[in-house]
Amino acid sequence: MNTKQFHRRVWAMVLLLALMVTGMGAALYDLQINNGEENWQKTQKKIAESQTIPAARGQILDRNGQILVSNKVIYEVRLDTRLMGKTQGEINEVLMALVEAARAEGVEWSDSLPITRTAPFRFTTENPYFVTEQDEEGVEVKTLTRLGRLAVKMKWIQDPTQEPQDETEPEKPQKPSLTDSIKAFFGMGKKEPEQPKEPEGPQPLPTAEQLLGRMCESFSIAGEGALNRKQAEKNGQTVPDLNIGTMPRSDARAVAGVLYELYLRSKEVYIATEYVFASDVDIDFISRVKELDLPGVEIAPTTVRQYHTSYAAHLLGRVAQMDPDEWAYYKTVDEDGDGVRDYQMNDSVGKEGAELAFESRLRGKSGTRTVERNTKGKIVAEDWQKEPEPGDNVILTLDIGLQAYVENLLADAVPKLESEETEGAACVVLDVDTAEVLVAANYPTFDLANYAAELKEKAEDPLKPFLNRALTGLYPPGSTFKMITAVAGLEEGIITPKTKIKDEGRYTYWSETGAPQCWIYRQYRSNHGMVDVSKAIEVSCNYFMFEVGRQVGIDKLDEYAARFGLGEESGIELGEKTGVVAGRAYTESLGGTWYEGSVTSVAIGQESTQVTPLQLANYIATLVNGGTRRAAHFLKEAKSSDFSQVTYRYEPQVLDSIEIKDENLEAVKVGMLKMAQSSPAFRALPFQAGAKTGSAQISAQTESNAVFVCFAPYDDPEIVVAMAVEHGGSGGELASIAADVLSYYFSSQETREEIPTENTLIR
């Protein structure tokens, strides 16, 4: 090889190396200078995690399109201790900084630890560790509270619900070792006399101060004025109750309260995937927390229910976080059968009313997204796998305008009744042809928008404002039952519309002693004379019904009552009570003896018969529509989230059918018409109506319950009204209230407008 050729090859190698170095330098420059920040962020990413994002709940509207319940967006603060640091001390520092920010902005945070927040510390509940209840056999059973379960798991206390264990067998003497024998031989290692052991057995449960000290020790919280436990024991000093060294006691309590919430979840005492520190926080608090840049603290948007009416609280219901023992039920809620509603333990769900009854339609379908976080826990990337599908909008049969009017009417009129013992009341307005519930009003009531405050204030109210009397209140129907007795007698051929029975005041068929009396005889020692079925209903003649009821017989009377829906499920979607109709079977089921003479009490709606105002309304609707008992219902239809499609429309359900001859029905209705015309309030109406009063005596010491039913218009019945007032006295006193309801309903029909919703045609 000549020299010139050698040099050419060397320069070629040098050029190649130069190009390689230049290329590598350019690549490094691009990686570190041009895209350095982006690549650094990528190196900080952790493994992607999948999140389930709940869908927005559907709205609830009344029959006219008035929005009753919708959603509003709020911001909440969530905590993830996995991202706060590697040591408990680092976690505590983050929590203390967050607590101080909350205090500065006046933000309330979630803290259910039942210990006062300031010293001297004491429990805020009477039974902080366990409650004692009786089981079905009357045996007392102790059940740990949430605090009690966590305290046992953390070994702060011995389980107070467990019986003390039997003493263990004494230890067997061990054979002395060779070393021990040698020491004994030389007189070495003499044993000191044994100190008496502390008596074994259950230890007293710690006070609030003592428990808080043990919590702070477990949580590595240092607080003011306390000695280190081990150092104190070493120095022979008394160990303080609250063992928390340099941190102010109120701060130590605040951090312990937050850690208590977190430990409830991590120790599976209160099963939930995350802890919401605070909800509905404002922009000032959000800004302060963002500036602090606290690891593991995330502020995220969420939706909560917004109420556009203060009425119908018992019907609309509320949404709250699922309780652990409810999970099994909600996992079965799947209206469409597609299995996509995967409930998580901390989901918000419908608890009562329409929110619970129509949960599967309102809830929607959750979405899924994948997020990636950096080392500080901040989300640096997200990708939707499946976006949430909002729930359907539910349209109720309720007329919120009429509901509001009736609630206000009850609140104003019931306290003014002559009886001084009036308590709760209820009123149901039902559509005769469809059994749609237009109104289910209760008195007293509460405000759903301020449920927590209302519950705290009214939980012990003797009037029980949270009781849904319209659907679950049970009352004797009194004389409003007499139309059933009349129909049974007419249809069974016992009487005809023209049959007359002489009212003799006292019904002595079985005995002169203790004979049941007509009300007019009991009050005025008089009687109604010769009465037919229409007159008997008009004047509410007990004697006539005694005789008809006796001839019909209790079994047939019970059969007609059941077919009219008394003591039976009404079909309503919300929770209800079925009540009971007195009779042979019911008495014997209680271990009692049925006496034939008791049929007289049943025939006038007394004895042990108990029904709801909803059942009374549906019974009258069944009567005046000719005998077709339809299922009462609140759900009218459901529409997609944008109102563009009807996803469900209610189909009427017939529960029973009673053959009532026209002449028999007319005879009963005429009696109700004349009953209504005896009231000045009904005579003042511009249309005719039928009505019936009822008074059911509860005891000799209290006023009777007042019951009233009516329908209108008389010729073509459209609606039914049923009312009950606890200890309201005579049912006749309710006539003016019922007349006002009818007047408002028919006068407002002309002015009531249907509110158009988005993507619907205006006709």
C-alpha cells in the first residue's frame, strides 16, 4: 500500500468519525435542549391508572315540564396519602398545611371523629365504642361503632363486645438448665421475689383524652405539653393522657380527625376508595391550595343535586354516599339488564323517594379514563377509554303547582282546626282514569336543600316531619269505608238501591248489653228513621251499615275491601305501607279469637283496619270510575339526557276489576253527592262533587282522627282527593280544605302552562 492511498483512508475514517460525533451531538442537543423539558416529564411518569368517572344524574321534572331537581358543578378536595410522602411525618405535614389553609378560608372539612375539636376533649356521642340493641329474641347484642371497630383493629382498646376469655392453663415448671444449676450451687442468680400481677380482665375503656393520646401515638403526631411515653416510663414519670409533644393540641386533634377518616377506609372499617376532605369549596380556597402545591391533594369538579323547589321533599328524595351494607342491593339495580352500572363502594346513590325509586334511570353509565401522574401525584396526561353517559330525565306525574298549594294549605289550615290535639296530616290527589298521583302532600314537612341542618334540628320533633304520611301513614278509614259495605250489599243482592232499613239507634241483633250504636243515638239519643243506601251514606248511618255488614259477612266484606285496594299494595314505585283490613284471618294471625259481632265495627271502618291516604284515594277512584282498580304511580315517562328521545313511557296496569251495576254505583254516588252538598264550602263550588267524611276514634282520652274523601266533577269524575289529620276530630272539618283543593285544581287548569324543554316540538 502506497503512502498516498494510506492517507486517503485515514482522512476518510476521520471524516466518518466526525460525521458520527456531529450526529450524536445533534441528537443529544435535540433530546436535552430542544425537548429536554418534555422528556424530563416523561421520565417522571408513573404507571397509568384507570379511573371510573360517574355520569351526571338525570333531571327530575313534574308533569308540566317544571324542573324540580337538576345538577350543579362544585369542586371538592380529595386526598391520596400514597402521594404525600414515604413517612407518616411527611403525610402529617401535608395534612396540617391543608388544615391551616381550610381554617384561613373558613372551609369546613369532613371529620366524623366523635371527639370535640377543642380541649378539654370529650366524646360527642353517648356510646362512642359500641351500642347495645335487642335482637329478634329480645337478647341484648353489643355492636361496635365505626370508632370502636377501628380502635379494636388499631389495638387502642380491647373488644368490649367480646366476653372475657377463660384463664389460660398455668405454665408447666421447666427443667433448670446447666447454667442455672451452677449458679445455684455457688449461690449466684437468686431470684427476686415475684411481684404480684395486675388482675386480669376487661380494662376500662379510655376517655376521649386517653383515646386521642393513643391515636396521636399511632399516627406519629407530636403535640404540646406531653412527654415521650418511653422516656416517661424510663424516668418513672406518669404517662400523660394526651401523649402529643410540641404541636398545639387543637392542631393535633385536627390532624388526628383527618387521619381517622383515612384509616377508616384503609383498614376497611368504612369501605370507600377515597376520602373527600371538603366539598363545594370556593375559588379563594382553591387558589390557596394550588399555591401550596401539596402532594396527594387534588381539587376536582363533581356534580351534586340542585333543588328548584322547596316542596315535595318526601317524594323527590335525596342523594348521598352509599352505605357499605347497601352495596349488595345497588349492585342489583340494572333496569336495562346490560350489567353496565358498576357501583363503587363510595358512589352517590338515591336514598329515598324518586331518587331511589328511579335510580336505574337517573344514574346513567359511568365512564373510564386512564391518567398518568408525575412523582408529585399531579396528572400529566389522560385518555378517555369510555366517556360517561348521562342518566335519563325522569318526568313525574306530580303537579308541583298543585303540590305547593296543598302543602301551604295544610300548613295554614291544620293548626286552626277546632281540635287542639292535631298533629300530622296528609293529602293525596289522584287522577281517576290513570291513577297518576298529582299530589302527595304531608304536614309537617322539611327542606331537602338543607337536609343535614333540618335533620339535626327536627330529628326529635314529635310531629315527625320526615314521615311520609301520604304513603306510609296508617289510619282507620272510619265512615269513608261505608261505600265498600254498601257496594258489597248491593252487588251480593243483600239490598237494592230502594231497600230501606229502620235505624233504631242501638243494634241489638246479638245482645242488648253493649250493643253498638249509631252516632246520632250516641250523641243525641235520636235515630235516622227509615233510610235507603243513598240516605245512609249521606247521613253516615251506622245502623244501616251494621245490618248490611252482618248479612254480607266478614269474609265477603274483606274480599270487597281487598279488591278496592285496602290492605293491598297500590303499585306505587315509592315505598309504601300496605296496612290491614280487620277480619277473621288477621285477628287469628295475632293469636286472638274472632267474634262474629265484630263485623259491625268493620262495616263502618273501625276495629283494627288501618289504611294509607293513598289507598283511600285509589279506592275512591276505583269506585267512581266504575270498578277498575289501576296501579297508582309517580313515573309518567323518561327521556334521554338531551330530551330528544322518549326512553320509557308508563303503561297503565289494571290490578283488579269489580263489576258494579250502573244503578248500584249511582245509588252510592248520589249519597256522596248529597253529603257534599251539606257542606257550604262544596255548595259554593261552580261544579258538583261527591264526598264522604270519616272520624275514627283512637282512644277515649284523645280526639278522633279526621278522614275525608271526595271526587269531582260529579258527572264525569276527573280527580279524587283523600285527606287524613291525626287527632283532627270530625272529618267534616276537612270539607273546606278539600273544597279549596278542588277549586284550585279546576281554576288553574286554564292558566297552567306546560313548560317546553330542549329539543321538543312546541305544539
